[in-house]
Amino acid sequence: MDKLHEKKARLEAYLRELGGVCVAFSSGVDSTFLLKVAHDILGERSKAVTARSCSFPARELNEAKAFCESEKIEQIIVETNELSIEGFSQNPKNRCYICKRAIFSGFLKVAEEHGLPYVAEGSNIDDNGDYRPGLTAVAELGIKSPLREAQLTKAEIRELSKEMGLPTWDKPSYACLATRFPYGENITREKLLMVDKAEQRLMELGFRQVRVRIHENTARIEIDPSQFPEIIKTEIARPLAEYLHGLGFLYVSLDLNGYQTGSMNKTI
């Protein structure tokens, strides 16, 4: 057995030991892979739990629902409102901790109600290298991180996902819309919607890995540098800028560094 499949076997053994899990499912690459493996190993002793919130675009929720329906996996939708969580809207540097602590506490109640001993989330070993205060909340609450236990990287998860025929194997990385705000800038429902609609338009135009970072009244667009020639075409740039102005952005800019994971963490 090669190293990659040894890691998958390690993941499967770990899930068997848990005996039952609610998988925090966002329809991203990691959580889709984890949910599929958990369901293959545990069957009805694994369920998906997904938050419906203003920082989670409807397209992602719809994809999560479609996957669970196609795989015949029971999914529990939990209504959440991050803006009502004390401290979240002010967007402090530990915002992700505050949010994860509240949401995963709710997921633990769901697991208990369904007779499942654990909640599992989909962070991978690569996530250890960035500023991720949410992982502190995960550890404090006893949430399991099977992909990190198995030492799986994002690239390995994509490779295994492709092998398993999962539709998310080449899906662009995604993070909640709150990550588009600089720390200290207030997060509002209106601004979350502006970012969501702006990113949706970019995806409709064929840009795959997309972030629209919001700096007060400025949109800073991050895309893969290979697509720079496309976005600066007059027939793309002008209508796109007009659309973003219509959303409420006064200025529209293109970040010449291109897409970067966790670019807002540079201020820390």
C-alpha cells in the first residue's frame, strides 16, 4: 500500500474507533471527502450537519443539500445568525474563534440529540500553518479533526477525492464571507451580501478561484494571476465595475498579487 492510501486507511480506522459522528459539512473539498468516507465506514452512524447563515452563500448550501441527497446521507440544517453572536460584528482578530465556538456548540447539541458521540470537522494538516483561531475553539470543545489525525494534505484530499469520483475534487477553496473583511471593520448583513453578489458575478464570468475583499467602500478582487488578461479586457472590466458600483462599492481594484489564502491575516 502506498503512502497516500495508508493515510486513507488510517482515516478509516480512526472513524471506526469514533463509532459515530456528525460531520460539519460545508460542501467544500475537505468536508465533502470526510463526509463521504465517514458515511462509507459508519453508514447511518454518520450524519451531515450544515449551518444556514448570512456568511454562507446559498449556492454552497444548495450544493451541500444536493450532495447529501445524491449520497442518501441524512443532513441536519442548523439555522445560525453570526451577527447576533456577541463580538462577531466588531470583527476582532479572534472573530473565527468566537464564531466557531458558538456554531460548534450548537452542532454538539445536534449530535447528542441524534445519539452520536462526536462532531467532526474537515481541517487538514495544511491548516496548521496559517493563523486559524477557530481551531482553538475546535480543540476546546473536543471536536474531532479526522483529516489532521490522518496527516492528510489538501493535495492528497483532492487526489483521493478524484479517485473516488467526488465532484469537489477540483473545486476552488472556499472560506466564509466574513474572511473578506479586514480585522476591525464592522461586518454587516448588507456588506456580506455585497461580497456574495460580487463573487457570484465573477464566477458567472468564468473566474474560478475568487475572493472579493471589502475595505470600507472598496472592492479588492483576488483571482488567479493566469486570468489577469481576461479580467482586464474592456468588455469584461467595464460591465464588472459597473455591476460592483451598483452593489455599493465606490472603488473596484484588482490585487496584482492574485488570489492568496488568508490574505487578511497579513495585519496580524
